[in-house]
Amino acid sequence: MTDDLIGTIREAEDKALAMLREAENNASRLIAEAEQRGEDRLEEAQRAAQSEISDLRDRRLVTAEVRLDDLEGSMASVEGEAARLRDEVVPAMVGRSDVLLERIAAEVDEVGSLTERLLRGEPLPIPDGHAVDEAKLAAALAEVQPALLEAFRGSEAEIRLLRV
């Protein structure tokens, strides 16, 4: 990509130089014609040729050089940003995603283990220092479960709609 841009700039520079040579050739031709017409016209042609050459040198060539300098600066900026992304941002993102994936995997393993214990009817582990009377807990759950079922059951019309 950089080589293509530099090649394009080189082509533009070559065109500008060719235009300069053409202007010089035109100036030479004009001078030769002026010599045939006389000395007064010679000076006029020389001034016109010098004006055209000055215009090319002062405006067009300077504009091309400024654009080339701007392009080189932009390319350096793009290359620096690409290097920063490659060397800093992407590795940091990969590291963060690895950590998150490890945490998710650990959570999934823990949830899977708890789910298996629930399906087997085993009591869930309770951290030390929080001793619970399992009989009381079971009795409290037995009291609360009918109320929870009734609360989440819905109206009779809702139940009929679900059966259809």
C-alpha cells in the first residue's frame, strides 16, 4: 500500500517535471520564433516563458511537494497506529478475553456441579460458620413452596390458554 502511494506520488512528480521540460521547450521555441521577428518580440517572449516557468516552479511543483510531505506524514501516522494496535491493544484484548473466559469456565463448572447435586437431591454446600438445621430448612421450604407455586401459577384463564 505504501509502495503504491509512493509510486503514485513519484508519477505525479515525473509529470510535473515533464511539464517543466515542456514549458522550457516551449520557451525555447518561443525564443527562436521571436528571434526571427525581431528583438522587441524576443524580450516579450522571454518574459512570457519566464513567467510560465516561474508559475510551474512556484505553484505547481511546491503544491506537489507539500502534498507529498503531507502524504508521508499521514503514512507514518497510520504505520504508528497499526504498530500500536498490533503491539499493545490486540494483545491486551486477548489477555482480557482469556481471563474472562477462564472465569466463565470456572463459573460454568461450579453451576454444573451445583445442578448435579440438586438433581441428585443432595444438600448444597454451605460455607463454614453458617450451620443450618436441614430439617428446619426443609420444613420452611415445604411451607413456602405452595405459596410460590400459587403466586407464579397465573389466573385460571391463563392456564386454560396454555393448555390449548
